[in-house]
Amino acid sequence: MTISIPSWFARRGLPVRVGMICAALGIALAVIGILRGNVPANPLSICLALLISGGSWGVVSWAVATAAVDVERDVAEGETDE
């Protein structure tokens, strides 16, 4: 009998996973913008572009996913009460 231990990604809650995936997409889009020359070539500008894009995409998608999970939980509790 083998016991599989879930990876660190699978152990996270659904909203956190959604936020991490969207943050990675935001960072990927920022990297594309950097490679196309839309960001000045100094390290601070590059770090800020990555931080702002990844952070904003991650936080906003995490908040939306958390709200959706809470609403679904409330609806499920309401259905069991009736």
C-alpha cells in the first residue's frame, strides 16, 4: 500500500491555487512586455513590472475565487437547512 503525499501546490486551498496560477500568467505577460521593450531596461523597473502585474493578478483572482467559494458554501448550507 502506497501513500501518496500531495504536492505543496495540491495542499493549498482552491482560491490560493487560482491566485497563484493567475499571478504566474500576469508575470508571464509582464515578461512578454519586457522582451518587447515596453519597460525600461533597469532592474528596478523590471522588478516593479513583475511585482505589480503578478501581485495584482494574483490578489484580485484570489479574492474573486474566495468570494465564489464562500457563496457556494453559503448556498449549500442554505439547502441543507430547508
